[in-house]
Amino acid sequence: MRRAKYVYREEEGRELVLGCESRLRNRLQVICDRTAQSDVRLIALTGPTCAGKSTAAEQLRRTMEKTGRHVLTISLDDFFIDQSRVNLREIYGREEIDFDSVDVLDLLTLERVMKELRTTGRAEVPRFDFHLRKRVGYEPVRIGPDDVLLVEGIQALYPDVCGILRSFPSRFIFAGLRKPLMIGRTLFDPHEIRLMRRIVRDAYRRGTEPVLNLWLWGSVRRNEARHILPYAFDCEELLDTGMTYEVHMLTGFLRPLLGSLPDYALPEHREYARKTLELLEQVEPFPVSYLPADAFYHEFV
């Protein structure tokens, strides 16, 4: 393995991480200040897969509550329709499943929950378990007349979902990676970085093998191009969640994941893994200990 072309001293690495985290919090503060001065009752945080919506939503909630308004957070992921466990050896390479489309959502339940919250301030919200791939129950929630409802999820911009959410006075925030990263002489595209995030996050958080994400990525990108990215500028706010340090943080996880694909991996996915591992040879891995306890990047590593 070639040695990384530039090696950070520990204090430099930690300073880089803390600087990026601070800039994201500052961007969220500006958004919260503008929202707090309005009559908004619902904030929708949306964007493509692995834009960091879940953690950005939690940081947004904490920041918003400092303005004096209580926030109730709901994830669209909890409205997933039950999925049977995926048998990779049986379907890998033969079928296409798009887990980011509106077809995987229980829209009737979502509409019911939003209507009940709007009219009564109370509802039973479903809870979805990603490891079991099914709904595991419901949780009662309440929202007061001065509270803010924060809804996060990929599908918030789809017309069917957007129409339900816009029944509240609302503000939509689009989260995404807007700029490529240059490390040494290698340029990492934002879409490539999101795939890296997804491979690591799903392997460790959701028990999903990297080959499944490599297989799904084409359909994910096509779905984004049709149903998500064209609506980005319909949102009232844009939030850049790219982190200068992130390829360094992902590298230590990606090397073993991409270096041990199963025997049924397709040739094109083996080639992707080979090329990516070659590029990562020049990247110095950052340890997770560089991340503060409330860091944005805990969503992925």
C-alpha cells in the first residue's frame, strides 16, 4: 500500500474536524433564526440519500429549541411499508429494488398522522426497524399550538408527500453535498462520497452488505435525477453538509468493506472496489476519536 501523500499531525486533524463541525452548526443557526421569526409550523428536511439528514435534523432540533420553540421530530423512514429480508444470493444482479422511491411509503398512514397532528395535536406514529425490515409498533406523540413539527426524509419533495406536508405552514430545507473534495491529486465527486457514506453507514448501522448498495446505486441515482434533485430549488433553504475531513474519516471503514466482497459480487462492482481502494491508498485515515460527542459524522461511522 502506498503511503498517504500528506499526513496530518493529530492536532491538525482534530482542528480540521472541529472547524467543519462548527461551520455546519453556524449554517443551521442562521436557518433557525430565520424560521423562528416566521409563522412556520412544519420544517421538512430533505435531500438525496446519505446527505446527513438524520443528524442534521437532530442538530436543527436542538438549535431551534434554543430559540424558544419546542420541536417534534418525525422521520419518513418510519412510514416504510414492511419489507421481507433480502436474500442477496437469490436476487443480486437480477432484480432492481428502489428503497428511496415513494412506493415504499405508507402514504395513507402518513396523511392520517399529519391530519391528526394538525387538527388535534395528537397522533400515533409508526416505528420501523431496519434490521427486521418491518413496522414494530406505534408511539403516541403530541404537538402544541406553538410547537414546530420537523419531518426528515428523502421522499419529502415527492409531489404526493409534499402535498401532505404543505398542509401546514411550512419551510423546506434541502440538504446535500455541493462541492467535490480534492485530496492529493484525486478529486472525489459529491455523489461518490455519498455512496461511500452509504456503504459504511448501512454496513454498521443497518446490517446491509456493501454489494447490495453497489447494486442499488444506479437505481438510486436515476430516482434522484427524476424525483429529488429537480426540486431542490423549490426549497426555501439549502444546507451544504459536505465535510472537508470526511474521506479521511471513511477510509478506515471502507478498506475492509471493499476489500472483502463476496464471491457473488458482479465484475463491475469488483472493479469499483479495486479502483476505490487504489484511490484511498493516498488518504490518511482519521480515527473516530477525532469526532466530538455531538459530531454530525456519527451518523455514518
